[in-house]
Amino acid sequence: MYPDLKLFIAGKWRKATSDMTVVNPATEEELGRLPCASKSDLDDALEAAEKGFRIWSRTSPRDRADTMLRAAALIRERQEEIAQSMTLEHGKPLPQARLEVIRGAEFFEWDAGEAMRTYGRVIPAAHGHKFSVHHQPIGVVAAFSPWNFPMSQPARKIAGALASGCSIILKAAEETPAGAIHIARAFEDAGLPAGVLNLVFGDPAEISSYLIPQDPVRLVAFTGSTAIGRHLTILASEHMTSVLMELGGHAPVIVCEDTDVQTAAVSGAIRKMRNGGQVCTSPTRFFVHESIFDEFTSTFVKRAAATVVGNGMEAGVEMGPLANDRRVPVLTNFVEDARAKGATVATGGERLGNTGYFFQPTVLVNVPENAQIMQEEPFGPVAVINPVASLDEAIAQANSVPFGLAGYAFTNRADYIDRMIDEVEVGNLSINTLEASMPETPFGGVKSSGYGREGGTEGLENYMTIKHVWHSAKIS
Ligand code: NAD
């Protein structure tokens, strides 16, 4: 069920001289050996990507779209096999993995359509002159995708690059390689020319520091923590290479006094625990009007505590283990720090069991501003619920972190919504839903949450450059 793990370079699958273990986070058993690319593998990938770029950038947008749609159809056909391998390596419940596979296919489908709509424009000019603006693929993309969504994270970057006419070298997450392997297989079977998509694995720092300074690389596309994003941005800037950065979030949820308290609380508790809270848009800091605070908190805590935690392959499980062992001490420290500074641990707060990286669904209440979790994203199944006296206070709290990716609110008051649209500092604001993005909507952050957008009609902009052409009919 779990795929054979290989590098995909110049249209061929290959092993490497060194490898690392991929582990099932629910059982801690070895799932496979992941090949780590050497410098010579990376040189081959760069050469292949340069050749791939020459072919693909000259392929018509309609033909590029056809290939992408064929690959998306294969991903849909292979949904069950892909989903099972993702649950094994990541731990997420199988139904959530199945949905993610379809979301991955949708990213390719949307961007395939956009490939044919990267319109330029004509600027009025004097008689005998023509001014035109052309959007052209930027070149070879070096992309780095994280472990929290093994299918949809690599899909977003590959889709953007291929729709724009770029070639790509993707370093997918070493803990969760299966999604990217399945994408590469689908594109191989769909007839993508060799070298357009290259897939490597290995030590992230070694690979990024080797690839980013290379001449053919014209865009660095990264999803992950703000600290690593900043480091890669500095590296890219030394070579005047563009960046697309989807970085951390620490999403606020403003719960107003007019809302349906029970429904909002249940929805918040369920959504917080999705993917074990390992989502950059995960709703984390709940600022609840003091008049409904007790009712909201008790309902939320009850539903969070009732979350069915277990092996994602088992029916009925709502939350799997954390995706890797690094997260367990990180989350424990967040909880201990908040408790020491006066927060109430209303439920959870500890590792669950001795095998697998399970962590209890956790709710912290009345968390003081100086607690570490009020400034740093937990990236796990931990929610904070604090009372606020007014919308002013809620908005100030929402904006009090360096991040600005997703933000949410529960209210039906038009005046409140109007103010939040103007004042909440995020790239994605959702009212009365805790969904933040779709393939057709632009996704990305402000402040330390990054630069650029993926998805929507804006999604291909980072992958393209703008060329202005001035054509004079006579030499002047
Ligand atoms: P991390 O910061 O070490 O790594 C985050 C991601 O960046 C991983 O996928 C990793 O492979 C990659 N990475 C790390 N160093 C790199 C380098 N020098 N060059 C290229 N890629 C590199 O932390 P972690 O323990 O893996 O994850 C924890 C933190 O990462 C979380 O707190 C969260 O903020 C962030 N994260 C964010 C997302 C997201 O969707 N925005 C996804 C995963 C992790």
C-alpha cells in the first residue's frame, strides 16, 4: 500500500547513496526508506529542469492544461491508494486524507484553466507604435513543501509552476513523501515531458542552500515556518531571486455576542482539532465576548474533550497522532508555560499513551498576554479561549501577533463585519465559517505570514514575469 520511495529526476526514478527512515506516527514503525539526494543528484535535477523549461515554456497553454487535467484525473482515480499512504505516513484520519487527495486534484484543475488566461494587455500608443505587455514564465522553480498536507501542499506549487510554463524541482517533506511521489507518478503517466517536474528529498538545509544560489533557479516557493521562510528569503535575495512565501499563521477567531453560541463553539472545537491542529490556518486564539464567554467555553471544552483520537486508519477516528515526534515536547512546553503564567488547562495538555505521537485535544482558558502561546503558533491541537469586553478589544487582540494569514469571526452584525474587513490584519478573513481557502480563491498572508498568493486568478503571478514590448513600425 505504501509506495516505493525514489527520487524523480529527468523523467526517471532513482535511488540514492544515502537514505532516511519514514515512520508511521501512529505506531512508530518504519514505513520505508527515503533516498536523500546528493549534490550530483541535484546537479542532474538542475540540468533536467533547464531542459524541461525550454520545452515546457514553449508548449502551448492549452497543451499544458491538457496534461495537467490528465494528471488530475489519474489522481482522482487513485484516490484510495493515495489517501491510505498519506494516513500511514502522516497519521490523519482516512476520510480527511481522501478529501485532501481530491483537493490536490482540484488545484491542478483550477490552475490548468488559469494557464489559458494569463492575459497581457495592449497600451494605446502613437500611430506606427504598439505597446504590449506579455506575461512569461519566470524560469526554473525551486520549491519546498511541508509535512502537514502531503498531497495538497506539493500540488499547489507544482500546479502554479506547470500552469505558468515553468519547470520545477520540488523538495517535498521528508516525513511525508508519498503525496508528492503519487503526483509525480500521475504526471509521468499523463505524458509530462522529462525534466519539467523533478522530485528530490533529503536534508532540507543542504538542499535549499545548494539549489537557491544556482543560476537557473528564478523563484523559491516555500511553505513552512516564518523562521525558515525568512532564512530562505535572505538566501534568495543575495541572488536577486524571487520568493513566494506561505508562512506561519496564528489565526484569531472573534466570537461576537449576537452569534449562535452553541453552534459556533461546536464548530470551533471540531475545526481546531482537524489535522491535529497542524494547519497554518487553524483557528487558535478565540476572543469571545464576555456576555457569552462561559457558555461558549463550556460547550467548546466538552466537544474538544470528546474528540475521538486514534490511528487514522480506524473508522470513527476524528484526530490522529501528531505528524512527528518533534511536536510532542513543543506542545507540552506551550501548555506548561501557559499554566505557569496563570492560564487554566480546561482539558488535555499531555501526551496520550506511550506509542505513537498522540497528544490530547487541549483547551487553555484565560491565558495571560505574556504566555508564549499568545505570540507563537502552537501548530497542534491546542486552543486558547479568552474573554473580551468589546469588538475594539477583540480586533486589537487579533492583530497583536506578528502573523496575518487567516482570521475568523462569528457574527451577523453588518457593522461588525464591515469593521473587521477594514481592520483585521490577515490575508484571508472568513465570517461564520472556519474554512479559509478554495482553489479559486487567493491564499496567502500579510506581515510575517509571507509574500505572494497561491490559488485564485492571482495564483500564477509569482510564477511569471512581465515583459513590455514597444514595436515601432519604422526605425526612429
Ligand atoms: P521547521 O521550521 O524546521 O520546518 C518547517 C518546514 O520547513 C519543514 O517542511 C522542513 O522540511 C522545511 N525546512 C526546514 N528547514 C529548511 C531549510 N533550511 N530549507 C528548506 N526547507 C526547510 O519546523 P517543523 O518542526 O518541521 O515544523 C514546525 C513549524 O513549522 C510549525 O510551528 C509551523 O509554524 C511551521 N509549519 C508551517 C506549515 C504551513 O503550512 N505554513 C507547515 C508545516 C510547518
